[in-house]
Amino acid sequence: MLKINENYLKLPGSYLFSTIAKKVKEFSEMNPDKKIIRLGIGDVTLPLAPAIITALHDAVDEMAKKETFKGYSPDLGYEFLRQTIIEHDYNSRGVTLALDEVFISDGAKSDSGNIQEIFDVNCKIAVCDPVYPVYVDSNVMAGRTGEYLTDAGRWTNVIYMPCKKENNFAPELPEDTPDLIYLCFPNNPTGATITKSELQKWVDYANNAGAVIIYDAAYEAYISEEDVPHTIYECENAKSCAIEIRSFSKNAGFTGTRLGYTVIPKELKVGDVMLNSLWARRHGTKFNGAPYIIQAAGAAVYSEEGKRQTGEQIAYYMNNARVIREGLQSAGFSVSGGVNAPYIWLETPKGMTSWEFFDYLLLNANVVGTPGSGFGPSGEGYFRLTAFGTLENTIEAINRIKQL
Amino acid sequence: MLKINENYLKLPGSYLFSTIAKKVKEFSEMNPDKKIIRLGIGDVTLPLAPAIITALHDAVDEMAKKETFKGYSPDLGYEFLRQTIIEHDYNSRGVTLALDEVFISDGAKSDSGNIQEIFDVNCKIAVCDPVYPVYVDSNVMAGRTGEYLTDAGRWTNVIYMPCKKENNFAPELPEDTPDLIYLCFPNNPTGATITKSELQKWVDYANNAGAVIIYDAAYEAYISEEDVPHTIYECENAKSCAIEIRSFSKNAGFTGTRLGYTVIPKELKVGDVMLNSLWARRHGTKFNGAPYIIQAAGAAVYSEEGKRQTGEQIAYYMNNARVIREGLQSAGFSVSGGVNAPYIWLETPKGMTSWEFFDYLLLNANVVGTPGSGFGPSGEGYFRLTAFGTLENTIEAINRIKQL
């Protein structure tokens, strides 16, 4: 008899950002005169940089002519893009990669949601807590996470690695040995990073334990401090234990343009099997490549002009981050993040829960943020603000919060 | 201990089209003077229509300005596109759909590969034989198909529904009751269709059996004959048993531009659970939408100019189909398809296997086609040629084959 994938029904409520959107919509409809400032979802607001726009127009023109029209993309993505990525994101940091170790995709969300598929259903996952919800949710759908304990807000078969003020928002090596370790640095939502020597401990741990690290570096472009690794492959022997996921969403404003990539070194094996081959097979079977014109735009991000222009955008957002961080600090909030990431992470005041503070802020300051508890049980009592608004709105939002 | 998804290792060899590409590359390197004509992969060759190009440029310009820049797409895709699809592809055929019954995606390959995820791992699938390999391969990866019998070229736990000359390439209702029935009409690779009354039998069968039909109508635009349904929802009560998958690849040349959609009516339930909700959850968790500029281009396909221009492209390809069909018939081949689909399906001559004929054709006519056996065991002894080449190449290829 036909049955559905019952794991889907275990997921509590809807995706975090859908819930926020619903609450904001309701408030907005009841208060049409209030100007709501959204510092909730991590969505960029600056338009695509001129160098990217030019590349898009050029690529569209190529699609208009028989001689330059492009049909199906190569399975792993166009070589011109993979080569450019390797040179700029890896060779420049002393890391060598082969062309077929880079897989172009439509974004880090798809890749971080799909990557679990190539592993056994009984693998045990470990996640930073709090963290981007897709890692856990995609494993719930696959049936790896056990049961959900509603009151605790946690799954029975997930290893949570608390990242709280007490440990400077850096996860500690878990007591139970996981099979898959999701690390996200700079971290979404806390904005925290770890140093290269700290990351090396994780690499050594994974190599010893026979675990695989899934390293999400979507916010790499926001790193401003020395000694924070830009790629996990800066660490020794990372190629034998780590998959790295990258995105064009936050460094180049591609949230609505969709492009990302995943690196799986051929050294990374489980027994005799290269994970690179499994992912290649998935790509070949269930995906048909990112659009040619988007891949062409992705290459333009690495041009001299593209780097300069996107660098200016990142600086704009990071100035917002400074405004938020310093403003909240001066108002007496306990704040972290915002230095190597566009996210500011604050403790909710007066013992409010994350969702209580969400409602409080929406009602009294008409500012939308993201409840920390939506990112995991250790996010309770915290709150995320993002630096992706306009400078004017950001200043106004912080002034409103100061006046509360 | 870390284990991989062992189901991946069950997949025999590589994806059909990768194997073909490899063989062609080897031949080409050994015979650099030969002009190879590719009528193998179903990839379009005409450039994007002018109306689509204009829409792409306009959308790129929107991404360049702060006021019109688009970040994350709505989970299900932009309403302007979903509304247009409903009006043109459904309302025009007497079918009503709600906006949230249409899910925009990056293509039919992703959707037809991913859709199995929302069903239980023990569901039994039935497929037309031969058919597009993604349906079976994606279920192999999920562990639904049992073991592969190499000599027979079949999986122990898949219900194959033979489509051969003897039954006019139309599948018959299976003896074993399946849970999921993949139907693809116009069929890839045979080019066969079934009438509305025949399709109604499948709908009635599925409703009685409690099965779900996954209806892939990627080639709908090529239907030329009356009484061939353009959507399964033309049949009575199809909404309670059928999911429909559509593509922009073949009607508008989007193979390298990537856009598709899937319809899941809210009437379609398993027990109390709407499959629509499960798919919405998957979309929200593992996908971040097709690029805005591509969705804008998709809407342009339905404009008056877009319809006229893409209609001319389809007519061009269908003239190629006629050239292939009539040419092969006059050369004594037994041929079908090419009337409601851009695929011509022929019996291999002199008892050659499909791959023997592939090698024979590549060696002696320097023409690349697709071995029928790559689409399923009942494809053995057949061969697919596609109408997506240029008219000149198509004529030359057929002349070469005639001279063999």
C-alpha cells in the first residue's frame, strides 16, 4: 500500500522563516501605518554589481545566437567557472584542487540539504547548536534524527554541540562520536569563527574518528580577522575528511540569482569508495546544472572589477554590522558576531525567550529579527539581527531599539 | 561507523549519456577528420527566441537597480509565472488550479529525480519500459528497486511495463499493483502517445488501486494529433491521483537555461496527508527557487510573441523529425515516433543489439544516436534519434544512413 515518507511528518511546524513571514504579515495587516524594518532573513538588498550585470547581458546575448547558444551544461559545471574558483578561492590560499573536485550548483541551500543523501541512513550527525536549520531538517527528512522532543526542542539522535557565551560560541569536540559533523564558519546565526589551529583540531578529530566534516563556508567573504581560515583545506589533511560548501549569495548578492559550489576532494574516501564519485553520480542523475548565464555571471564575480565592486558591497554591509553591534552594546545588550560575519547575535534581555523578544521587538520597535531558538535549543535566549538592510534603515532600527 | 549510501553502488556503470559522450570522444580523437553528426542527446540547438532574450535583458536590468532588485524568490516561485502557467497550460484546457498547486523549479530532471523522496522507501514503482532513466535511477539511490540483474538489465523490485511494437508502444495495466506509476507522454524515448480515453483508464486504475501517477509531460508542446491529452488533468478525477511534471527545456529551448514546474493538486492525499504539503516542505527546506531572471524569461514564453516564436522552433524540429522518419522508412527501417514528439524510435536492423547498432552507426555513418537498451530492457533492439539537430545535419545524417 502506498505510504508517504513519514519522516516529513516529524518536522515540527514550518520552516523558521515561513513562520516569521507569517507573523510579520499579520502584524503588517493589523498595523498598516507602521514602517517595519526587516533585519530578519539573511537576504541581501544591494543590486548586483555592474561587472556582474555586464556579464549577464553578454551571456544573454550569447544565448540569442546559434553560434554561441548553450544547451545542457557539463555535469559538474562549466570549466571556465570551476577553473576560476580554484585559482581565486583555493590556489590563492595555497590549496590545490583538480577541476573535477569542484561541483557547481544552484546554491548552498540545495547542496547542504542534498549532501546527506550519499551517506547511510544510520549515520549519526553532529551539529553546532545553534545553526542554519537546513542541516538538521534535511536529515530529519531522511530519517536520521530519531524523535523530536518538543519541550527540549531537540532530536533524540542528533549530537548537539552547544555554542554559547560560556564557550565563546565555539563548539567543543563531542563526547559521542558522530559520523557526519556539520560545521559552519563564519557561523550562521552567531557570526562566530574559529581560528585555523582550532579548526585543525576538528580535522584531526574527524580523521581519527573516521568522520566526515561538512564545512559550510557561505560567509567566508565576510572574514576580516587574521588567523581565521577561509577554507577548511588550509588545515593539514583536511582533504581526507572534509567536504566544503560555498555560495555566491552573500559575497555577490546572488540570493535571487542562485549559484553555489561544493568541493569534494578525491582523497576523501569511505573504505574504497570516493565520495567524489557518489556526488558526481547524484549530480548526473538528479540535477542538470546551473543556467549558463548564471555561471557566466559567477565567473565575473572573480574579475578585477567584480572583486572590487563586491568588496565594496561587503564593506557596506559590514558597516551596518558595526552600527548594530556598537549601538546595541551602548544600549547595554550583550552582543557578539558582526566582525567576521554579517550577523549580530544578542542575548535577549530580562529573561525573555527568543520568540517573546521577537514579538516584543516587532510590536514596540517594528523591527523584525530572527529568534535564536529557531536555530537550535542552545539558541534559546538569543536573537539574530542581520546587516543586510540599508544603512538608513539599520540606523533607524537601532535607534528604535535603543529607545525601548 | 560512517557508511555511505550503499544503494549508489548498485547503479550499473555510469549514466547513459555519459557513456555515449565517452565513446564519441574516443572515436572523435581517433578520427579527427570525420564530421560527426549528433542525434543522440535530446539537447536543443536553436537559440533562445527573441521575446525570451528581451525578457532576460529586462530582468537583468531589474537586478541592477536597488528599487527592482530581487533577493530570495518566494518558496513556490513568483506568482506572475505560476499565474501565467495556470492560465495558458491549464485554464485553456478546462483545468482549474490554485496558485499554490504549482511549484516552480530548475527543471524536470530535478523534479522527476526528487519527487520520490516524499514517499516511503518501501513503495513499489512501475515504469514504462523503455523510458527516461532518471525515474529508475533516482529510486535505485533511495533503495526501492531491489537488486540489479545484469544479464536481464532489470531490477528485481521494479514493475516494468513493456512498450514495444507489439502493443504499439503503449504500456498495459500492470498485473502487480504498484504504489507509484511513472508515465511519460509523449514518451521519451519512443515518441509514443496515448489517447485521452486510454489515459483515463490509468487514472481510474490509480484511483482504484490507491496509487499515485507521476506524469512527465516534458514533451507536451510537440503534440500534433487530436485526442492526445496535453495534461493528465484533462482526465476525470486525475487530481486525486496524479502529479504532473513539466519543463521549459524542449518547448522553449531552456536546456541550458533551466526552468520547470510540478503540479500537485491539494486533492491528492495519502490518508489525511496532502502530498502538496510534503512537496512544499521539501521546496522550503532543500531548494531556494529558480533565478528571478530565469522565471521572468519563463513568463515571456507565454507572451503572444513568445508563443509564436517558440512555435516556429518546434515546427522546425518537427520538420527534422519528418525528414528522419520518412527517410528511414524509405530506407526500409521500421520506425515510430516523430509525430507528437521530437524522437524517432527505430528497430535495429539484422538483429543487432542497441549498442552494436550505436557502434555501427558511429563507425560507418559518423552519426550518434542513443541505444534503446539504455532506456530499459524492452528498449533492446531499438534505437533513438532526435530531431534537435540542424535541418542540414539531419538531412546529411539520414543520407549517410540510407547509403549504408
